[in-house]
Amino acid sequence: MPYINVTTSRILSPEQKKTLSGEFGAIIHLLPNKTEKVLMMDFCDGHSLFFSGREMSNGAYVDVRIYGFAGYAQESEFTEKVYALLRDNLGLKENEVYVTIGQYRTWGSGGKLK
């Protein structure tokens, strides 16, 4: 199960959240063995984000967590798509978005640790 948390300074409408969820679902396959079917999304909108000591009026932090490991090329392609979908859907510029991909060798699901 991949997990994606999008924290943004903007307040998102339910329609924007649904659209973004679908857009992330459409690109999650770029990471090995990941599908929209098991993707969990979390939207934290309207947050106070600060960078370099200043509040960001437009900003987003995208935290992606996956079970297993992806290669640099796959992570890079996925990250570029994240930037594009936030630009296209929210009008965010590249310098207003930060992305991390955490890769875990263990993961709990279905009542067990894998």
C-alpha cells in the first residue's frame, strides 16, 4: 500500500481532492508494484507552511511512503509528474512544492508486519 500525504497552505474543495486523488492514482504505477487500487491518500489543506522563516501563501509538501524500494529513475519520473499535476491542478510553481519518497523494508497491513 503506498501512502501519499499532501499538505498544502491552500484550502482544497472536495472536487479538487477527488481530482488530485485520481491524478495521483494515475501516476502511482510509475513506482514498482504500486497501483491505485491500494493507494491511500491524505489531504491536509489550509496548513501554515513556513520556508526560510516566511509563511508560504502557496505551498505544498508531498510525502510519499512505499513498501519496498524504487530506483532513482522511477522516483525521478514520478516526482516530475507530481510537480506537473500540482502545477496543472493548483497552479503551484516548482519552487512552492517539496516532495519526499520514503521507502520501507517493513510495512504493517492486514494485521501483520510484512
